Amino acid sequence: MKEMLTCPTTPHSLNGRAHASLDRVGSAQLLLQELLGSSLVLSEDWEQLPSNVRDELLECGETEDVLTRLVEHGLLTEYQARRIEAGTTFGLVLGNYRVLDRLGAGGMGIVFRAEHVRMRRQVAIKVLPLSPDQDQRILRRFLTEIRAIAQLQHPNIVGAIDAGETSSSDGAGPVLHFFVMEYIPGQDLEEYVRENGPLSPAKATDIIHQIASALAEANKHNLVHRDIKPSNIQVTPEGQAKLLDFGLARHFPTGVTEPGTVLGTLDYMAPEQVQDAHTVDIRADLYALGGTLYWALTAQAPFPPKGNLVQELATRLHQQPPSVRAKRPEIPAELDAIIRRLMALSPDDRYATPQAAMRALLPFLKPELRNHNELSGIRSQLDNPSSAEPRAIDDAQRAHRILLIDDEPDIRTFCRFVLQAEGLACDEVDGGAEALEAVKKRPYDLVILDINMPDMVGTEVCRRLREAPPTPHLKIIMTSGSANSDTMAQMLLAGADDFVTKPFSVVQLQARVKAALRLKDAQDRSDLLNRHLLAINHQLEESLGSRDTDLVQARNALVLALAKLSEHRANETGAHLVRMQKYCRCLAEEAARTTFTGQIDEAFIEMLECCAPLHDIGKVGLPDHILLKPGRLDQDERIIMQAHTLIGAETLSAVAEQHGSALAFLQMAIDIIRHHHERFDGKGYPDRLSGSDIPLAARLVTIADVYDALRSRRVYKPALSHAAALQVMLESASGQFDPALLQAFQRCAPQFERIYRASPD
């Protein structure tokens, strides 16, 4: 029976071959077989249940008990169980989707939360049941919504995924037409405001700014939504706003409305839409957007209902927009003026485009700009970018400079406004070629780079910037309004540091930029500190002169002796330490001739050569049963073994606190000891550092140590030949080693072979 229950039957009914087995199975078994056959219960979920649970389910005598247990174990939702128990299962499976829950209903159908049975991706499905005797114009309106959303790809518009229809097995019921959309968690704006109360100006304008961006996309396709209202705006927990329900959308150049459409929602309807819904343009949506902003700020509709629809329709033709300051006096007068202009009686008195409305809303997107006395200065900056001087975040710290590369002026304006308010200096260019010229003339800390530009694609610009970096640690954030997450992830592999999907909110832009600049500052400080330490150490060593040469030699000898004590306890030979010194010098000299010219000098190499033998000094602190175990370590023992990096580093850190004169030497030793087991892809230990965050000295020692370990015999492995060791290391190049250092290693690999043969174990 268990095997039979894992074999699905037809997905369109709860019947199928189960009836052929009715005389051989119990009611619980028959129900489970039907649920599995219809994909309401997925076979993979059933098979993952413990065998005793499956047996208990098969032994249940009542349908109600079976359904209750399936809900408890997560194989069904409560909504599914209620529908199955009531016998209304038609429509619980729609094509490749199984319905999980009911989200809501409207004039154009019922919306469900569902799941693709193969991809296990959650979606929202709008379902329109339609009988043959119903007005077919309803279906045309439903198709209007499907086709409108299908052509709009925008982060603030609900995404279309699939569409289809299904009929009952007997053909007697209605046809279920369905439209599959992305599932958006959160609440609609109406629910959100009712639950949380009136929003702050910053929060409200952020949401409206995002919806205005969605309307700008619709306007590009000559679409008018005609039903903008709070309940058609979904707000995610992260604050992203999504525009829903294009059932009333129309192509305004044709002057033709889809048959069967209705006017919309009176509370937010433009006067011209009351008169003739067939002739409105995008400015009718801007009127409704103003009313929605009024709702977000006051939790009240702009025009209280009068109870008489005819009277309300007549009144709306001459009704002046309300003042939000009458409800909330603390709202800036400038924001009140924006709402009034959005809701002007005449379309000619409103903003001409959604982009114009977005520009007007910009000064209110940040909480600290609520003081209306600051707004006049901000507006002048928007109108005259050259007059905008960046303010410093800290008087002791220079302002970072950012290059905005995008062919859309509104995107550049938005970014400049938000970033300049954070004390960041911004320059703008509208194409890739101009950007490459700009970075030659002025140093930048970060570039925000659009993928799709007419003269040069963003990936090509990114590639050129990485091939010839104009400044150290330049950060690149890629943007796109059309690429999916997989495409954007590929940008990271191409050299980008981060990506953000357009249109992005103030919070998103600030977070990504600040994170990138913090990383750059840390890398710059690290480089500066390393150069400073090396310079000081070099000066100190030079100042010692010949009189103190013996001290340096004594230091090096003591370091080697101390390392040999550790190696002796670990049953390793002293030849390993000598080889490590020679490997590191060889590799560092080769790297200094190419990519690392400015980072590796003779002083660095001498110090590296001295510190390298200390890489495993922390093993002194490990227990004997771990350190001396013959054979491979188990998982718990391996964790203890990995602690040697921390033991050694913390020991030397304590020494460094008391001997500042040797700080540069000790710091390099600490870096090597702690980080020589890190991986370039971030999967190493103990700190999971990645890329250039791993100190350069540690990256050099890693290659030398791995090569020598592969060449050396252990109880649990034989020694590899030079060719075999080289092959193993190159196959690990995708993640373990610094690619630039690995190339240097390949060039000097023959010298590594000679070093090993000259000092064998």
C-alpha cells in the first residue's frame, strides 16, 4: 500500500484509479491515494514522514482524523483540509499549482496563495470562475489585466508568471480562468495604515514615490491604471511597495476601453474619470496617487462619503482637494502643496508625468528633512546640481566621491539627492565611455553603474574598471530595472561588489552605498597601516646599523628555534620550516614583479621569511591526543585542531601589547598564524575572511604550506610528486587560493620543486 500511495494519478480530480481499488483499501488509504494522485499532498512530503507516522495515518478510520493529522504534519493547510472535508475540491489544483490558502476577493475574482508542485515556489493566483451563460466581457477584462501586467516588468509592479484555465471533470461547473503572479508578503496600504495609524511623511512619501515609479513604467507602455487606491498597493515587510490589480487598465492612445470595464473607486477617482472614463490619461492616476498619499498621512479618505452616489458624482466634478495640514498641522506646507497639485481639478494643473511627481517628492523621503525651512535649499540643489556642495560627515574626514553612471536623468537625480544628503559628493555621466574618461580625471571611491546603457553595457564598463583600477579598492554597485536575480548575481562574478534592482528606495540605496564605503575605508586603512608599519620597521632596522645586525639575526634565530620546538612536538621535521621560508621568499619575489608591485618590497619579504615558520606555533597549546593522533581526525577533533590558529594569534597579540617596538614584525606573525587557513572564497577558518580581506602575508603562506603538505608523507596519506601536487592545487584554484598569487606560483613552481629536493624530510 505504501508503494501504491507514492504513485500519482491524474491531477484534475480526486478520483482516478483509487476507485478501482475500493474493495481492497480502507477509507483512510483511499483518501490518501486520492490526495497524492491529485497533487494536493505531494509524494516527496509523504515519503519524508517517519514510517511510524505513515502507518498511523493509514490506520485512521475517519476522514476528519486523517485530515487533522495531515495538517499537523504540514502536508496540508487548514484551508485545504476544510475544502476537502466539505467536498469542494474543484479548483484546489490549477494546472501545476496547488492552492494553499485564500487571500481575498474582489470584483475580478478570488486571490489565493498557491505553490508550484515541482518548483515548490509560492505564488499568488487570481481565479475567475465563469459559466457559459455569464457576460463574456468579464473575461475580456480579466485578460486585459493579465496582458497589462505581462508587458510590465518593474520592481514596484506585481510580476506576471503564468495563466491558464481548468474545467471540472464532468464539464458541468464553471470554467476557472486563473492568473499566476508573484506572491508578495505583507499588507496592502489600506490595512497597513489602519493597523499602524497615519504614516510619517518620510514613510508615506517613500511608498508613493515607489508607486509613482511604477506608474512611470506603465506610462511608457501607454497604460492608465484607473484604479489607484490604498488597497491596490501591497507593502512588504522590507518597505517595498507593489502596485496590483490592472483590471481597469487601458491603452490611452487608442481611446478605446476594454468592454465591460467599470469606473473604479470613487474615493480616489479623478473628476475627468467621473465624466468619461474612456478618455483619461496618466494624470488621472496621479490624481488618485495624491488621494492615496492623503490617506497614508491621515488614515482618512480625501472625500468623506455622503451616502448618495449621484450626489457624490456630481460634487466630485467641482470639489477642491483637501488640505492634509488641516488634519496634521505638523506636515510641511510644501508636502501639502504637492498633494493639492496632484489632486488639482484640471489635469493641466497637475504634474505632467509620474517622473515630475517623483522629483517633487524627493525632499521628503528622509526623516531629517521634515523641517520645511530646509526645503527651499534642497529644491535649489535639485534645480541646479552644480550649486550643491557636499557636507562632510565628519570634519576630520574627507567626503567620499561617487560617480553615477546611468542614461536615465531621473535615476541620477534621485541618487544624487539621497547621497548628497548623506555628505557624499556625486558626479554624473550618462554613458559608459564618458564614465571611463571621468575616472581618469578624478579619483572616485564608488561607482553606481547601470547595466543597460545605449553606448556601452555596464558589464563592459565594470570589466574595464577591474582590469585597470583607477583607484585602490574602487567599489562598484550595479543597477538594473529588468535583470533577474540570477543575472545580477552574475555581475558579482564579473567584478561588481553589490547590486540593487531599480527602482530602489532611499533605505536600499543608503544601505548598499554605506556598506560598500565602510568596506573600502577598512581596506584603505589596512593598506595604510601595513605600509606605515613596514616603513617604520624598515626605518628602525636601518637605524640599528651594523651595530644591531646581530640583534636582528638573533631574533630570526630565536623565531626559528621556537617554531622548531612546536614542529618537534607535532612529530614534524625542521626541514619543513626551512622549506617554508624559502617557498615564501620565492613566491613573494615573483608576485612583487607583477600584480603586487606596490605591496611587496624587500623589507616585506625579509619579514615574511622570518615570520613564516611561526604559522603553526599555536599547536603547542593543543592536547596530545589530538596533536599526536595517528590517522585522520574526526569532526570534533578537527574543530579542536582548528583552534591552533586562535591560540597562536592570541598568544602573540598579548606579547605585542607589551613590545610596541616590534609591532610590525609581530603583526605580520599574528596575521600569518591566524589566517593561513582562510580560503579566498570565504569558506576557510577561523574568521571566514575572503578575497583581499585576508592579509597578504597569510595568502602567501597558505600556498607554501599547502604545497609542502601535499609533498610530505603523513600516516594517513602518501607523499605526492611535484606534478601531482601542482595539479591538485590548480584544481582548487576556484576558491582556495588568491588567483593572482596562484598565477605567480605557477610561474615559479619549478623553484618550489628544487627547494623541496634540496631539503627533504
